[in-house]
Amino acid sequence: MKKWFIALCTVISLVVFLTIPTQNAEAKNPITPKQSRVTYTLKDANGVAYKVYFAGVGEKKATATADRDDWAAVGMEADEGDQLYKGNYTLYTQKIKTSHIKKSKYYFKDYLLNATRKTVHMFPSKYKGQPDILAVAYSAGDKVEVADWFYMKNGALTKIMHGDTFMYSKRAQILSKNKFQTVLYDPVIKRWDFMTFTIDPVKEIEKRNFPQYKNPSAVIKNWKKHWQ
């Protein structure tokens, strides 16, 4: 009986010893996963997986309606009935199977998150050696967006596309490994302007070109939805 009691105490002590470091690490984290408004799992170019959290403070919630005259009014940023959030958001990362959550340097002040449109979305990799992409998008006009693109490299978020130079009418489709295409519609001259770009996740650079098509409507008709 005494040996059984000693063995039980040893097991309990071991469980407590192993649990306390994890609890301490979680207590030091800048946020908890439950505080994240949007969460995705992103893999880097080597297939290592991370949780990415888009968490905010001072967050407000509303449903877009036509009778509002504030930030939740129907307009370029929202359609009737869209679920909206507004606040100051930061991106955080957590390597899968670890307890530590890291705060990134990417901060979005007074960001309007349209959950219905999924303004924060991702592009899962379709090829080995291609990282998953996280996009944080903003409305820039009638059916036009700009977006910042991020991917994981060496355990940290890296920005590869900058919203101030990245405007489109259709979210990107993936053409091949690390190669994407977007298109911007010009309503004045009624023309589709295509942009094809390749990213280099190692050198952290991107290259662009602007193809022209004899039948752009056919390209638009067959456009693939690769974001989620």
C-alpha cells in the first residue's frame, strides 16, 4: 500500500512539473488565441506550420446598413448586411506544437475588417517550396482593393507585397509556383489591365510584368478563386 502511494505521488509530481512551464509560457503571451478575430495556419516554403492571429484592441462591431452615416454605412467598403469590425489590429504568430505566441511588427490602426468579404484572407500554397500567403486588404474604390501580403520565413512574418503599389479588381489567382496574377478594371476606358508577378521567398523580392490578351473577357471568365 505504501509503495502504491509513493508511486502515485511521483506521477502527480511529474505531471505538475511538466505542466507549470507551459502554463508560465502561456501566461507571458501577449494575447490568447481566443482574442484573435481572424486565425489562419500558414506554412513556410519548407512546410513548417504556424498559427497567425489577427487580434485587435478597441474593437467595435456592427452590421452594415444603408441608414447608417458612420463607419458601418453601406458604401465601397461594405454591402447591406455585411458583418464589420473596426479597431487597432496586430499580427501575431505561433509555431505549431509550441505554447509561445510572438507579436509581429505589423500593426493596422483603425482597420475596417469586413468579415463577410474576408478582407483578411489567405492563399494556400499549391506547390512544394511555395509558402502560404496572408493578405490584409483595404477597399480602394468601387470593387477595387489594395492589399499587404505576408508569408512566414525563418519563424517570422515577412511582407512581400505593399498595398500602396498593389491594386486590383480581382483577387490573385495562382499561375504556377510562386507566380500570381491580378487584374484591374478601368471603368473610364472599359479595359482590363492584367499584372503577373513572381515572388522570391528567399530573397524577399517580387518581379512584375503586364501581359496583354487578345480576348481578356475569356481570361476573366476562367478566373480561378484561390483565396480563402
